[in-house]
Amino acid sequence: MQYYENYIREIPQQANIQGTLEIVGIDYQGNRTQNPTLVIEENEVTESFPLLPYIFFKENSSDLKQSAMNLDINPNEFSMTSLPWETLDIYSNLLNIISSRLKKYPSSKIKITGTNNNTGSEQNNLELSRKRAESVRDYLVNNLGIPSSRIEIASQNLPSKPSNPTIPDGIEENQRAEISSNLFDITAPVELSQIEKKSNPPIVEFIPHIQSDLPIKEWTLEISQNDKSIRKFRGNDINKIDRWIVGEQPIPEFEAPIDVNLSLTDSLNNNFTINKNLDITQKTIKKKREEIQNDTIYQRYSLIVFDYDKADLTPAHKKILDTIKDKIKLNSKVSIYGYADRTGTPEYNKELASRRIEEISKYLQLDPNNVSKYPIGSSELIYDNNTPQGRSYSRTVKIIIATPVK
């Protein structure tokens, strides 16, 4: 009996893949534009970050290491110019900033007042209040080199301007040490300047229209300029390609076209590629001023530490507002945004934010035609409200001055 072997040669299936890539720009108002030209514009921005002069402690604790303070910086290496452009990161450097300013102004002094929440185990616990103040003083003296003779210590139960002592958030916020000074400059806002790049449109969306005999197994979309990769997205679902947020680093630096490459692989490893490009315009400050184009300087300020449930302006607020008033020119456009923390109802918080905006607008004597008011309240929580410092910074009014220059 004879046996025969049969061989079958399998030839990979050549599946058909074809398609196009639609590119859509989405502007700040949500309008959509096919194949947009990206405009990257530089603007000179100055921002004033308010300094919350409070250090918050855990319940029944005076341990500074458990606070939000950054205690790891070598005082000889600390620099105000190297502070991060972020409110809560600046706050974490409160003691480093206070120390730096005390050294800059040798005749200045500070007072540290320790407080407690005056409930439960902290009720009438003035010893705990004093220990909180002393822990801050000892760090300034032993770690940052500030003479103890320049620091006064005080203690009391609730702060002079307490948060609501009947709710958990308020109780937590009253567990603190407060820093005040005989010189405003010690606790003044931190002012930083930078060149900020802004894209229009700010968002680019990629919509593939693919016809394939077989399922798409994976895709890669790469955005590059001058052969340098700017973004790379990967996935398995071709209908879920990430949006490109153009203003996030790295930002395109040149006027060379933006190359977009979409590579697809099906379930049998057949490949298909789509290449497209976008035009781009760079409007640098230098270019705008050399060509006498419209340019704008932006200045941002924030006011914090409003009295609980009040819209009244404090002397510290008025001192900052006097500085702001000097920055406003006849052709300036001013936008005022009022925010709140999570305490209270959204309706009430919006009304409170509106009252604070009106007080500020009245004090600045703003031309109604040149001011826009946005009482947002707690409908947008701009900082983490699970922390006492986040809630404190959320109770703020932000002022943005846009001044055209030639």
C-alpha cells in the first residue's frame, strides 16, 4: 500500500485597506474648521499669585512635617524666580518665601499665631495652639536661619477670622498657624512673568474614514515638524483617536508645515498609511512689534482671604487693588471672575461671588464698557477642595487685564 503526502501552500490574504483622514480645528467657542491653519501666538503675561499666610495642621497635631509645606529645599538654593507657575505649588513654598523676604528686609518682623478648632479634644487647647506656632518658628530659626528675635509667638483658640466652626471643612481650616508682619512685602503676592504661547485653534481633532476588509488591529498617529516628533498616539479602536491639545508641551516652534502620519495595521498585519499636513503661522512678540501688528500684554491678579460669608474688602485687598488700578489703561479690557469653595449652595455661592465682584469693580472705578464680570461661584472648583488650602484658594476673585500695545 502506498501513502502519499499532500501539501497545501497558504498564501496570506491580501486584504484591501483604504481611506482618508479628516482634520478639524475646534476654536474657543466650539466652532469647527476643516484643515485649519494653526496660529501660535506669543503673549507677554504677568501673574500675581496671592500668598495664603496660613499653615494648616492635622487634628491634635503640631507636626509641621504633616502639613503641605515644602521642607526639602536647601535655603541656599531657593530662588523666587524659580518658583513653579502654579498657585498651590507656590503656597507649599510659603515658609521659603517668607524666609527669603525676611532676609531681604532686615528690619521686618513677623508674628505667628497658633490656633485650634476649639471643638472636641482641641477645645480650649491653648497649649496645642502654641505648639503649632512654635513649630513654624523653630523651622524658620533652625532650618532657614531667621533670628528668633524677629519672630513673635501668640496663641488663641479659634482664629480671629474663623472658618465655619460647625462643619468639618471649617473645623479643619481652623487648625492652623497664621503669619502676619509689620511689613506688607513679607506676605505680598508673588509676581511672576513669562512669555505664554497660545494656539488658535487650541484643539485639533482627527477623524479617520477607513474601509477595510479585515478588522483594524492597531493604529499609530504621529504629529511632527521638521522630522521632530511632537505627539504620538496609539490605540486599537480606530474610532477613538485622541484630540491634540496644541498648547500642551511640546508646542510647534517653527512655521514649517505640521506633518500628520496615520499608520494602520489589520488583523493579518497588512499595513496602510495616510499622510497629511497642516499649515502653521507663528506670531512672536518680536515679529508682531516689528511688523506693527496688534499685540496684547496680559496681567492676572487674584484676591483671597475674604472674611467668611462677606464681600467686604480688607485693607490688604485694597493695597493690592491700588496696585492693579495703576496697571489699567484707558484701552485696557478687564475681566473679573468670582469663585467659591464647595461650602454652601451653588446659588448662594454665585450670589456671593457676584457681590465680591461688584465691590472690586466699584473700588477700581472701572468703565462699564471695558469690564466683563463672571460670577462663577462653586459651579467650577478651581482647586482641590479636599484640602484646607485648596478650599481657601478657591474662595477667590481673579482679575485679568488685557492691554493692547503697539
